[in-house]
Amino acid sequence: LDVHEAMPIGRVIVGEAFASAAEEFPSVAGAAMLQMLEREGVPVSIAAAGDAYTLGSATLDVLHPPRGADYAMDNADSIVTLVTAPTDDGPFTLLAPGDSERVGISALGRSMPRASVDVAIVPHHGSTQPESLGFMSSLSPSIVLQSTGDRRVALPFWAGLAERTDWYDTPTHGQINLRVRRDGSIVVDTIT
């Protein structure tokens, strides 16, 4: 929790599967993290679809997984959130699909109302899964962020979406900072 010293953490949100695994297997890294958070007095919320959190003037809505979900693959339990913030030009939206893969993205695609978002993070670091490409394309983001390693940069699989968006990936752009101004404009700064 070194980051907690430099930038205080107000709350950590985890999914039910993460919390259950930490309880069932107390020697895993997730359990150690939850114990450290408890020692530091950082509140932990166990979230599921339908939960919402206030972040200043913004809202973080949990879209997936549903409460009580029991997927066979860990990544299907990845928390998917939609951040909405008011601007003078209407709401700004950012979709963060976590590490979701086929099962999670398919479930999300069935449950999430079709809507466009301003910014979307590529699911599962940009792995080449048809469910992810279809889902991301349906969101019509103007900016796409990809946190990945070198081997998933500029894959032909994502080329069509990349041509229609401003695409930022961590191997090329390094640290990606996103700021939304009151007027609704989005500023992207990178640090390589």
C-alpha cells in the first residue's frame, strides 16, 4: 500500500468473487491486500451490478457482475463500472470493463442498455476476442485506452475501431492521464 502514503485511498471496491477467494484462501495476495487495507483503516466495499458510489460530483455505477454470480473463470467476475460526471455540455461517461473476457463481456452486452460512451478502456488488455470488439464498437467511444504489453499493441483485430477513435496504449504513450473540463472537453496527457 505504498500508494496510500503518497495519495490517500478513500475506499477500495472489490467484487464478491474476490472477497470470497480472499476469505477461502487466506494466504493469497488478495487476502493480504484486504488485511493491509483493514490495518490502514481503508474501507472496503463488496460491489455487484446495481451498486453506485459517489466520487465528488461523479457517479460510479457497477454494471457487472450480478450479485451472487458464480462464473467458472475469474475474469468473468471482473468488476465493470461506468463513471458519469456532469459537464456544461452534458454528462461525460467512461466505461471501465476491467479484465472481463468472453463470458463477462457477453453477459454485460446482454444486460447493459445500449449507449455510447465518451471513453472506454479495452477489456482484458486488448486480447482478440470477438465479443470484446463487438461490444466496444457498439459503444462508439471517441477515446479508447489500452493498458497492455508490447505484444498487444496495434493488433489488426482492433484496427477498424482504432481508426474511428483516438487510441492510447501504455507501451506507446506511457502513463495516460485523462482530464475532463467543466465545458465537457477531454484532455489527454501522456508521460513516456
